Amino acid sequence: MKALYQKIRSLDGKPYGTYKNLATREWDFGDFVLEFIHVQGDPYAPASRVLLRAKLATLGYAPEWGSDFEHRLALSDFLYRRLGRMVQERYPGKDAAVVFDTAGPEMLVRNSLWIDNGEIRACLQVRLPGEGRKIQAELAAEILTMVMPDLVAAGLYYTQGDEPAMQRHYRVLAERREILAQLDGRGLCAFVPDGAVLPRASGLSEMPLEGAVPFAAPAELAVTLNACGREIRGMGIPKGITVITGGAFHGKSTLLQALVRAVYPHVPGDGREGIVVDDTALRVGVEDGRSVRGTDLSMFVRDLPGGISTKDFSTLSASGSTSEAANLLEAMEAGARTFLIDEDSSAVNFLIRDVRVRKLLGDEREPLIPLTDRIRSLASAGMNFILVAGACGDYLDLADNIIVMANYRAECAKSTVSSWKAEGLIGSTVNARPFAAYMQPLQKHVRPASAVERQVKVKLAGDSLLQIGFLVADTSRLVTLVDKQQRLGAGFMLLNMLQNAASNTAEGSAPAGDSVAGVAQKLCDVVCNVGFRNLPQGMSREMSLPRAVDIACVAFRLNGK
């Protein structure tokens, strides 16, 4: 610390760019090491990034907290939230000198704080002070040699009172793992425990609604699972086709949305932390105007007028039904096996086809094949559908199970699958396109935006338009990407994959036959182990880890500007 203080003081009044001299070495504070990942070029540039590294043992943590993924995720998430509170209390203003992003209710692998090889790594944004374009050494020394040690002491050190909260974090993850392991053997694709709180405080909040009706499983779907030595009763949603129905404002979409968000573990107290769903699950809906490149839509769209084949379909602006067909087929290609669909966010002519219109037009004048004609065949091939239907009554005849929501309480209605006409399929599965073949045409767009830039930039325009060099992907309808950090995480993961596409390698190994999702999964496995530090530019921005299935779905939306 003394060496850093002296170095900063020696820079007083010098040109602002001289701050870069601080990045030439690591600075030892005794209990932790401070390192500059990025030093801003002027006071108005994006903030500098400072990495704090400390051994778990030095901060007082038992070795078990670095022993496996769940312990590391539990402690990382706990410390991330506590450090974030400390920073906000110290610097509550908009133009704060130190910034550390807040987290939603999901427990995610985040590059801003992760545990790797027995070491905590916390990365903060620091706006280095300057007057005009001159260094203000006194203020800089205060931030770096006084505030940083205070934040480590308050935010990262172990105290005896932390143990219960840390164990609650870990228990959520451990129980989730054990329940996930039981779903397949019990013939289930999802589980909602009794007592879960599904409604949120508002449409703009992820906080649980105060006074909400706690969930209770209907007797017909009630199951009891054992996790971490305790029995947990709740509603098991069987594999196959499940329809959630009921009147408006009675909780249909609330239940579906809780299942959508349950692809990630949630913090204790969220109300949804016990909900578990097949970890490949994706929400599928309409996405007017999305780009599609080389996707085989023939399962849902026959050849178009003029003899245009749909077996290798591309467009820069898909229609509603075409976009939803592409979303479902690409989700299957990405490895999803459970699909969450709400009729309110779907194209009607993708979901159903009115019997009178069918009789009038026949198949020869209607290229669209509705999901009602395919869903039983897809279910027979191992796909699961959980579908909210308040108006599309056709699905009641196709469902294996029907859940009726009334005043936020679930009831089970008897279902008898009818002999609904289901068109025969050549194949009920989707062939995954090889990674290299799909990615290589995008290579020419992966380049710096100007001659002065040394790296390809990954950024967001607004909250959801992802840009990788000259490639863009609208991620606004990929609702399992829960925040900006996950969208940036998908972007940097894809940048790594794209830059290695020519040699068919990502992080060292990607056989030519690997799919996009397969390569993404290998990269995700690396990040789960060591964090983002080995990923090029992996520490340059705040980002969190998406699932491989989500990264693949972003890849399918990429197109050149």
C-alpha cells in the first residue's frame, strides 16, 4: 500500500494519461493484491477497472468454500451482493468514484466477483480523479489506498454472523441440484414447491408481492421429493404437454413466468428459489422482424409461393409466425427440450388454424403448419411443452395435463388426449448445423470499428441490441437472458467463438462436427471452473454467464450490419 501511495503522489499534476503507469505492476496490500486491468485515458472516458485478489484463507473462509462449483457460486453471490451494498452506501451518487453493479435475484457466475483456485477476485470500476486533464493525486490516493482496504474489510472478510446466510445460499443450490437429478426419473420436467411466492410486487420489480397467495400443489400433481435430507412437497409438472388455463388475471402467466426465470437458481427469500425446471428450458414466442439465416423451417412452413424452399430459409425480417417457427426450431437445435409458450406473446396462426379456414383454403394454399398439427409428434420425440392457453382451446384436446389457475391457486383438470389430426413428420428432431460452417460466413464482420481500435468491441445499444464488431443481434425477446451483464457475457463468449471459427477451435478444442451449442457448452464449462479470466477481454466489462442454449440462440440471430 505504501508503494502505491508514493507512486500516486509522484504523479500529482502530471498529464492524466500518466495514470497508465499504475498498470505496470501489481500492488501488494498484505491481505490482498490490487491490479489495474484497464486505466482510462482521460477523465471522461469509461471508468478504470481495478481487480482485488485475496486468498480465501487470508479472509477467514474455510477451504470448503472453494472446493466445488456450488460452494464457490454460493459464496461469490453472497459477497457480490454485500460488496455492492457497501459500495453504494459509500458512493450513492450518480457520478460515483467507485461503482459495483447490483444484482437481480438470480445467482449467476459473474466476472465482477468469482472464486478461482482458492482466491477471491473482485473487479470494481474506479473513476480516477482529474482536474481538467491533470492528475489529482490526493483524491486518487484516498480512493485507492484508503477506500479499497475499507471495502475489502467490510465487504469481503468473513465474520461469524455471515455463516447462516452463506449456508442458506449454498442450500438453495444443493437442493436445486438434487431435485434436478430426480426430475427425469420421476417423469417430470418442472417442480414448484408448496409455499413458493410467484407474483412480483409490480411489472417493474423482481421483489415478491407482499401478501401474495402462496403456491399449493393440486392433489393430482402433488409429489414429494427428498433434497438435502428433507422432504419437499410441491407440484410436479410431468413430461409431455401441459396446458395452463384459467380466467384473465388469475395467475396463468405468473406461473409460466416463474418457470421461465427458474432456469437459474434464485437467492433465498425471493419466493421462487425452490422452483426447478429442466435446465434446457426456453420461452418461445413471436419475434417480428428478427433475422433468420439458413434455418430449416419445413417442419412448420411448406414451400412458399413461387417455389421458394423453406429447408434453408433466410430473411432479415421474419414475419410473426415465421419468426416463432424459427425460434422453436432453433431452440431445439440449441439443445432445448422444454418449451414455455404463452398465447399472448405468440402468433395465432402459428399456434392454431381455424377449422373453417382450413376447410376453405386447404393445405395447398396455406404454407403454415400450426403447432397443433406437430405438437403430439414432438412430444412423442421427447419434447416437453408448457403452454398458457386462455383462448386457444384446441390445446385442451392435445394436453397430457391441464392446470387451471383460479385466484392464483392451481387446480388440476382431467385431460383425455383426443385423436387430433397430427401430420406425419419425416423426423421430429432438428439436425444441428456444424459450428464452423455456421460461423465462418460471419467472420468478415468481426473486425474493429475503426483503424485506431486494436480490439473488436462488444457493446449494447440500448438494453438489448448486441453488437460484436459489425455484427448485430436483437436479444430483446430472449427473456432467459435476464440482464445487460448476461447479454454482454453472451457477446464476449460469441466473440471468442467467432474469432476461432476458422480453425474450428474455441478455448482449444472444437471438432469440426461440433454444433454451435456444443462449442458454447465447452466454453461455459471453462468459465464455470475458472471464471472469465482466461477469456480474451473477459475482465474488461461487467458480465455474467448465460447458458449454452442461450448463447446459441443469440448466434442464430447474428447478422452483418
